[in-house]
Amino acid sequence: MKRAFDLSYRYKVPLWGGLIIIMTSLVVSGSLMFKAYDDMREDLFIRSSGLAHQLAQSLFQPMMEDDIWRIFEIISKPLDRSNSKDILLPHTILILDNELKVVVSSNPMLIPMGTRIDQLTPEYGILVAHIGKTQIDRGQINDLQDEKNFYVTAPIINEGYTLGTLIVVHSKDILWPRFFRIASHGALTGLLVLAVLLPANWYWGRRLSRPLVQITERMNMLDTHAGDALDQADYPYKDEVGQLFLAYRRMLEERRNRQTLEEQMVHSERLAAVGHLAAGVAHEINNPLGGMLTAIDTLKSMSHANRRVMDAQTAKTVDMMERGLTQIKETVGALLVEARARSRDLDPQDFEDVRSLVLPQARSKQLLLDWRSSLARSVPLQANLVRQILINLLLNAVQATNQKGVVVCSIEEQGDALQMRVENDGEQLTKEQMAHLFEPFSPLSKRGHGLGLWVTYQIVQQLGGDIVLKQGDANVSFIVTLPFEKIVTA
């Protein structure tokens, strides 16, 4: 550090001046960028609050009529990114009843109906605890520290009668793209300013230090000869440096006129001048699912204990609910795409369950679901993972298919492997979509979160299979081939 201060003023003045300019630019730019972030955050809250209250007003009548589909359409419309380039759209909207249970959510696969909000994830539990301090039926903005989302709530109320609460969820990450864009513009402006100020600082720093350098050089030569006079034109000003020039000239004059004594005096003055100069220059969804599975198990146990046999349709529905909830629980884990304990073998009933789950989605668009499954036995493949693959592909196909279109699903054994083919007559994929097909948040997804194909690809790789896309003149097909697992016997 000391060596930095020992540098010549011809370097030290420009360097310190440049450092001050850079530090000032960083501080000012940082302050402006943080202000811009706060403004974006405030704008997000204002817009989200307006959206929440607008939706809450339009949801009162459908909730009075218990029109679930209408409610789902209302809360899904603001999330349609295909009709908006706004990057500040919420990623989830959900509605709670007065008992904090989910009535409808924009993502029913991850947030099922009837689930208590505080049992979905720890973050939702913190949200309920936070807004419970000021009553959940009041509209408010919730910025939970150390959590991933912003939450805006609005009561669904009319004439004092409250039906529930609307919650709009924004990821905190959505602010960063716009922030980085503003920051890049600010950084570019800062670089342009620095490109002007730093050369100017260097020029004036060198110019201001030149007289001091000249005086220092002359003072250093006084030990060997009488010394050279400084030209008044080199520094014609009357400030401290100019006065130092005058003092030096007077010193030289006195030194010439007094010979030995004056040489001693000049020597003393030189030492004094040097002394004066030296002195003067000194950075969980699993909990509610488990509860529902426990409730179904309790229902079965009570039915058995009371010797009441459920009718076939009810029993089938309960079994399907149990398998579906188990699948949802396993699906949440599948999103992590990591090694886990092996599930049961795949059997034909799993495909019937998948068909039953997807059929309402197809019917809502008046689609023909052409189901062709020739599997007649259990095969050594993990049921939960295969079900997840097929559900993801079918839901993507349903979304991509035009109204009254056709979705074909064929399942068959081919030697020691299972082949699943999902085909639809929707739009052809562009080169850009093909380039990002299996990436997270793929542009292929126009309504969802873009994770379906990515998770599907990861599961297929985990099972040692492969997935390919084929496009014909009027159809798009995803073909998945999964080799049977080898059974190790003792």
C-alpha cells in the first residue's frame, strides 16, 4: 500500500482521480439500479393488486353458482402468455374458500382442489401465518423474506358477504430480466461517461501534476549544481503551486547572491522546502397428499370395519383416486429427477388410469382420443415414471391440437422394450422450437410452465430409453422407447 503512495504525482493524481470517478460512477449507478428495482417491484405490486381486485369482482357470481370451469377460465386468462409479451405476468393464481382450502388453481396438477393452502408447501404455510395476522379476507401484498414468491391477496366479497380469497403468486425471479436490461443500459451509459471522464481526468491530472514534477526535479538537481530556473510560462497562476514556483525562484536568486553562506542558507531552505513539500504533499406438497391418502385409507378401513361393501363404481373411483394421488405424490418427486427407490411394476391398469385422467381434458376441446394399447401383462418398468411420461406427452398433445382434432396414443411391446407413441394433428414445430425442445421453460409451451417435456426427457434418460420427435405433413409424433429393466435373481 505504501508503494502506491510513493508513486509520482504525474501518475498518482490521474490514478486517484480515475479511481474516484469509477467509484462515484459505481455508487451512483448502483443507487439508480436499486431504485429501478424498487420501482419495478412497486409497479409489479400495483399491477398485481389491480389484477387481483379485478378478478375478485368477476369471480363472485361464478363462485355463487359453483361454476368451476368458468372460474378456471377467468383465472387462467391473465396467465396466457401467447397473447401478451408482458414478462411480469403471475405464474400462479388460486382461490381459497373461507376455510383456507383450494377451490380452483391455475395449476391443478400441482395445487389440487380441496387442499388446505397451508399444507401445500412450507412457503404457503408461512404465507397463511403472515397474512393471518391482518385477517386473510383483506387484500394485501405479502413479500416474505427469504422466500421465492410475492403474494397478492384480494377478498372475493360483495355487499359484506365473503366467499373466499384470491391469491396471485409472482416469482421474484421475474423482475431480474427487466432489471438486467435496465442495468445493461445503465452500464452502457456509465461506460460512455467513463470513456469521456477518464481521458479528461488523465489529461488534467497530468497537467496539474507537471509543475510539481518540475519543481521536484529541479529540487533534486540542486545538490549537483546551482539549479535551473523555472519558466513563468510553465505555470502562470497564483495558487499554491504558483506560489511554490515564486518561492523557488526567490530561493535561486538568494542562492546565487550569497555564495558560501547563501549556499548554506539555500541548502537549509532546500531542506526546509523539501520538508514543507513532503509535509504539504502527504455481497412440499407431500404433506397434504399424504393426508388425503391417509383419509382414503381411513375410508376403506371404516367401510371394512362397518362391513359396508362399497358399490363397484364407488370402489373403482376410490381406487382410482388413491392411485392418482399416489401418482401426484410421485410426480412431485419426479420433478427432482433424481435417484429414488424403485416403484411397482407397470401393468395395463396404469394406462387405463392415465386415459381416464386425460379424457376430460380432451373432451373439453372436443378432441377424439384414439387409444391403442396392446399391453396385456405387467412389465418390469417403474409404473410411476412411465405414467408421468405418458401424462406429460398426452397433455402437451391436447394443448397443441386444434379444436375437434385427433390425438392418437399407441402402446405396445417390441421385444424387450415398451414403445409409446403420442401423435396429434396440431401445428408443426418451428426450427426455433425444435432447437429448444427438451429445455426447461421451452418456447414450445404456450400456456404451461415449459417443464413437461424437460421432465419427460430426464425420466426417459433415467430409465435408459430414448425419445424422438417426428413430423409429417399434418401430424406431430413423440415416440418413447423404454427397455425393460433386468430382474436380478439371487
